Amino acid sequence: MKLDILHALNAERAARRAAVLVTDVASGAQRLVKAGDVARDPLKDVLEKRLRMAKSGMEETLQGRFFLTVYVPSPRLVITGAVHISQTLAPIGQLLGYDVTIVDPRTAFASIERFPDVKVIAEWPDVALPPLGIDHYTAFVALTHDPKIDDPALTHALAHDCFYVGALGSKKTHAKRVDRLKQAGLNATDLARIHAPIGLDIDAISPAEIAVAIMGEITKVLRQKADAA
């Protein structure tokens, strides 16, 4: 790898931005494609596929044979609400490779005893979330049912381009949430990004089942095309 490519790659990785090193197998020539440039690249389709898979590999294309080395930031899962659902959702997220953080100012819930192997921050979202560096590779889940906690947390997540934003609650509860967030200044495009009711529609009943539905939906959004059925 040439030094200029290495420097550019290191800069993207430090900024938690994805990139793909494209190696022409026939000539050995290499180039770096940043995530923001993928849409304009001749190899757009295979680059997008590899980024969704977060997996390097060989690709046969009309332009030739290329090895694509994929660099994708490790995913994060940020949960507001140290509730029963979170007690299952957090370890599932960890098993799937997510760096999990739970935020809840209610110290009776946000305790090491209830979440022994998870980073728990017993602070209000406006204090806890900014230092976390939430970004496009973050899945954000709001589970408290308390507007004083969930609303500012959702606002922060939407402003920082999380790839997934979900909120617990019925359609009626979410409609009221949307009205509040509109009054707070959020636009319809941002609000449409919130997955609510949260999780895949699998008729989940128990907190553990709801956690499975949530993690399934997060995985679906992460791995599938935006226009996938």
C-alpha cells in the first residue's frame, strides 16, 4: 500500500468513516474509495454490497477482477432506558459485536447489579450522549417511555445520523411523541426515520422477545439496502 493511501485510510478510520481499498488483481494498482464517494464510483454496486456486509473479498466485474478490502467502524448500540428489555437487548448486542452503552438518569435502574457487563451512564441524555461520539455507525434505541429522557435523546440521535433510531411505544404513543418533537423543531424527514413501534413485527410479548425483535430490526437496517422490501 502506498504511503499516501495509508495516510488517507488512517484518517478515515480515525474519523469513524468507512472506506474500501480497491486492488486491481491484474495490474496490482490500488485506490481508496471513501464511503462518501461510493455513489459516484464505477464499482458502486459491489462497493455498497461489501460495505453492508462489512466483509472483504474478491469481485468479478465488467471493469475487471478486484479484491475489495473493507474498513468499517465497529458498530455501537446506545440504549436510553435501563429497563427489563435492555437486560436482554444489551447482551444480544454484545454477542453481535456492538459496543453497548446504556443511559438512564434513574439510578435505581441504571446499576452495575442489573447490568454487570455493560457500560451504564446514570446521567441525563444531554450530559451523557455528547461525549459518546454518536455517529452513522450507531444504533440508537429509546425505551424509557419518559418524554423527559427519550425526547432529547432521540433528538440527539437524529442530529448525528445514526443508521438506526427506534423508540418503544404504541402508534398512539408515537403520534404524541412526533407532535412533541415537531414542536421542538424537528422536521418530518427526520421524524420519519424513527422506527416506532420498535422492532420487527413478530408478535413479541415478553421483554426478551421484544429485545429479539429490536435487534432483528437493527440487523435488517444495517445489512439490507435502504429500498429493500
